[in-house]
Amino acid sequence: MKNLLCCTILLFILRCSDTPETANQSVAKLAITEIPTPCKMGGEGNLFLDDTGQLYLSWIEYENDTTDVLQFCRLEKGAWSKPTEIARG
């Protein structure tokens, strides 16, 4: 998931640049900060933006052999909020 986010940011920067030289300068100035996710053991991660530009992360947490939990959190001030359960089963 981190690689997807990094590639998306990089493509956006390159697409918005006027020339290849400008693109290279923008990429050189780009600093990427890893934000640890609250997912303990799970998968199916999904990043999405709402209409206001708020970034959310949803995923399936593998609780045990028979129960999975769909959860989400919101990016707030550079960190993920406490996970909220959407569904269980």
C-alpha cells in the first residue's frame, strides 16, 4: 500500500510539471514520510478521499479463523485516528 501511495504522489507531481527539468527538481524536493497503519494483522487495504478531501483508510482485520472485522480510520494531523469497526463476521 505504501508503494501505491508513493507512486500516486510521484505521478501527480510529474503530471503537473511543465518540463522534465521542472519535474526532476520537484521530485528531488519531495520528502516522503511513512505513517504506520493501525492494522495489526489484516489485508485488503483501501485508501479513499471524501468530497471534502478527507483521507480514509479501510481494511479487513483477521481476528481469528472464523471472524474478520472491516475497519476504517481517518488521517488527522499526520496520524491515523483510532480504528472504527464497520462490520464483523
